[in-house]
Amino acid sequence: MLRATAALAAAPLAGCGLFDREDPERDDPLDPLLAATVRLAAEYDAVIAAQPALAERLTPLRDAHRAHAKALAQLIGRPASSLSASPVPSSPPGDPSAALAHLQAAEKAGQDQAAAACLAAPADRTALLGSITAARATHQEVLR
């Protein structure tokens, strides 16, 4: 009888979240967007290193991606270590106009990914994702 009473008393608490523990290592639908944002910032780093004359123009865009990555990581509960840049898959083009076109294409792909994430996200995430989508559209114009 004592066990049954304890089980009945604990039953209402089981569904309230009191005993639920969020797993910080869980997959989040925004993990791919975070990874892509970190890679995009690394793409900018690579172009800036290869084309120092473009640094003044590109640094604010790169910094925006770093800020987006930080905000995404915070939103989904990822540690700062998740913001370390993954290797850039290819070296940037050697010609400045080709490098800008390369970044513009990366921004377009990133905008499409952010827009898709925004459309699929719960309401509490859409403000950040909409902001990232808009920023990437703006970046494409800056790169023209």
C-alpha cells in the first residue's frame, strides 16, 4: 500500500518536467545551420587571407556570421567550442572578383538554408532565423 501511494503521488510530477533532464548532446534541427554558419565565417577568413585588399569590405560580413553562430549556439545550448571553425573545403579563388562571386554563392546557399530553417522552426526561434536570412540576402548585395 505504501508503494502504491508513493507511485500515485509521484505520477503528477512525472509529466511536469521536474524530473526531465535536457541532454546537451541531443541533436537539434539547427545544428546543421550552426555548422554551416561557422563554415561560412571560415570561408570569409580564407578569402580575407588570400585577398587582403578585400578585408575592409569583408570583415564586417564575416563578423556578422560569427555573431550569428554565437547566437545560434546559445539558442540551442551548444558550448563555445562548437564555434571553432571547421576546415574550409577548398581554397578561395585567386582573383578578387572570383572570390567575391564564390562568397556570393555561399551566401545564397546559406540564405536558402536559413530560410528553410526559419519556416520549419517553432515561433520562439523565428526572429533570430529571420534576421539571419535577411542578413545573408543583404550580404549578397554587398558582394556584388
